[in-house]
Amino acid sequence: MPDFTDRQELIIQKCRTNSLKGKTAVEIYGLEKANQLKQLRSISAKKFYQDNKERIKPLLQTHSGKSPWNKGLTKETNDSLKRIGEKNSILRLGHAPWNKGLKGVQIGWNKGKTGFKTQPCSEERKRKISLANTGKVRSASVKEKYSKAQKRLLEIDPNRRSYLLDLCEKALKTTKTKNTSIERKLQEYLKSHNIKFETHKRILNRTLPDIFIEPNICIYADGDYWHNLPETKEKDLSINEFLHQNGYSIFRLTETEINKKDFTKLTGVVNNA
């Protein structure tokens, strides 16, 4: 059995005579085979974990909450770390650093790439992500974390605010809103009186009235349940105040009124049409 010095010499000789030193798997095997090897290693690692799960879990639990053995130690103060450092430096002999000869700030490998794992999301994956997030309610603590993170980003990049506003505007423009049953009844009433209107027209990037009549009439068909909730009532009052300040007339009809065909609130609109 060769001692540590002999083994060092063997490793050095092997590194110096290795014709593949400093090369990546893609350079050695080609892109297709390198990807296959990567997938095989991943499958092998998962299989090993599944086969040895019961043996591995207790080992992981025994280290939970414990400090690493080398915390606070350096090569100058610990012989074990010194030997490991020497061994690693020997193993790296003949391997050129990845950034050798490169100057300045390097462009990230994923620069300009988007999507999951730098690949564009397929329609199927988008559908799965949408289903996974449907109905998900975030806790107050999570919302607060998101809010703080966004505020920090705005402090770092003042242009981010205008970017987010543009993003929201594009998303709102492409949003397709379906007509509810009470909205359709309201539309039929206006059509019967030959009144021209638009549905779900964006007003000042703040609200989408169910019906808009030129030049400044906004009509809302409010469902009895949702629009009787305290937070929704507060939001409706805020929108009403905003529209009044900007010269718009607002008419809100409840679900009960529409179902009973009680359109007395719109008498003035019909008479002035």
C-alpha cells in the first residue's frame, strides 16, 4: 500500500498524462450524448435515494440543527483542512480555470433565455401552472414579504415602476371579460331602447364598467353577494369617487333590481338618448 506521498505522485502523473484534461463532457462526448449521460445520472441518483430512503432519512435527521464540523476552521488552523486543500490542488493540476484569458464582466450562461429551466414554457406547462395557482390564497405574512421585496426592487431600479405599469396595462388590454347573466339582461334592455353602448371599456386605466355610453356614462351590474361584502363596498365607493372627480356619471344596478326588470335608475339615460 503506497503512502500518502506515493499516492500524490501517482495522481500528479495521471493528471499530466490525461489527454482529456480540462475538457467538458460536451467536448468529449458531444451535446446529445452529454445530455443523455446527465439524464442517466439524474435517474440513477433518484433511484438510489428511493432504494435507500429509509436508511438515508435517519442520517439526515441526525445532522439537523447541528453546526458543520469545519465551521470557523481554516487551513492555517486545522491540519485536516490543510491536507484536503493540498489534495484538491493536486487534482486540479492540468485543468485550466474556466475564466482563463477572459476579461471584464462575463455574460451569464442564461442571458436572454426565458421559461422553466431556460426553455420556453409549453402550453401544457402553462396550463398546469395556472391550475396549481387557481384558488390559492396567500397568507398575510407572504403578502407582506412580496410587498417588501417589490419596494426594495423599486428603490434599486426607479424605472421598474413604469415597466410594471406598462406590463399591467398590456395584461388588462388582452383580458377577455365574459358577460354575466345580469349584464346580458341589462344589455337587452338598452338595445330595446336603441341605445348604443360598449361593454367592459377601460376607463382611465382604473376600472372596467360593465356598460359604457358615450361620452361619460358608466353603468355597473352588481351581484348581490359580492357587492355586499365590506371590502367590495369600499372598493366600489372608491371607484365612484374617482369617476365623479373625472367628470363621469355612474349608475349601479343590483342583481335583484335587474332580475325584477326595475330599470328606473336608467330613466334619465333612456330619455336623453
